[in-house]
Amino acid sequence: MNMPGLEIRRLDNAHDYRSIRLEALLDSPEAFGSMHAVEVDRPLAHFAERLTSSVIFAAYDGAQIVAMIGLKQKEGPKDSHKAFVWGFYVRPDYRKHGVGKALIVALMDAAHDIVEQLTLTVVRQNTSAIALYEDSGFVTYGIEPRSLKEVAGYSDEVLMVRFLRRA
């Protein structure tokens, strides 16, 4: 990472999480399954609960949160060896400086002791995110056509996996 002073750590502040999540939904609405209009009215308790049900990492520049990524382990007896990566967002002025890569590395380090594989979805048009995931060892295993629907039309999602341990 080439941004001195940037700190990657597990997110534990519901206010910070709410702030970066709502910013992400406004800045990049096409990249998320949820919408700002839906989440802006949710109580702070909703965001606090997400911090306990998922592992969320954040990048901070001083006291300011600038990026986030989440990880949610599956809970079933046959799929608890997997976790889903979600909510990845980096503020535009922090992109292309290694922040996203640092978040992914922190997430994979934490996940390695918990699960065997990570899965994620990313809209097909988000080629920079796909390239970053591929650079981090994720591979495409499918495409879900018309996965997301907005007023402007449909978006396909690329399904990706990263094996952390051999079967």
C-alpha cells in the first residue's frame, strides 16, 4: 500500500459503518444490491447488528473512514466452510493507491482461519473490481444474468471464488 498513515482494522463503530455504507450506496449505486433510499432510514441499531453478524474491515486515513469490505460466514452444516465477501467500497480519491488490495488481504488473512473458501459477486461492468479480485486470486465460475434490476435496466453479476485451503 502506498498511502502513508492509512490504517486497516476491523470495523467496530456503527456510526462509521453507517457513514461509509450510505456513501457507497450514493456514489456507486450500480455496484450494490441495496439502495440508499432503503438504508438511510434504518436505525443505527441495524448497522451495529451488522458489525456483530459479519466481519467488516475498514481503511482509515487518520480518524476518517475511507473504505470498507465485509465477510459473512455461511451458517449451515454443509456450507459453513464458505464465506461471502460483500459491501466492498473505496472512496474515489483513494482508489488506485492500494487501499482496496490492502482490505482484501486483511479480509483473506482473517478468513483463512475461519473458512476454506470465499465467494463474491460483482457487476460485470465493474472491470476494475474484477481485475483487483483476479489479482487477489479469485476466479470466475459463472455469470448470473439479469441479477440486479434498476430503472435503467438489468446488470449481470460475475460469480467468483477464492479457495483458501485445499479440500
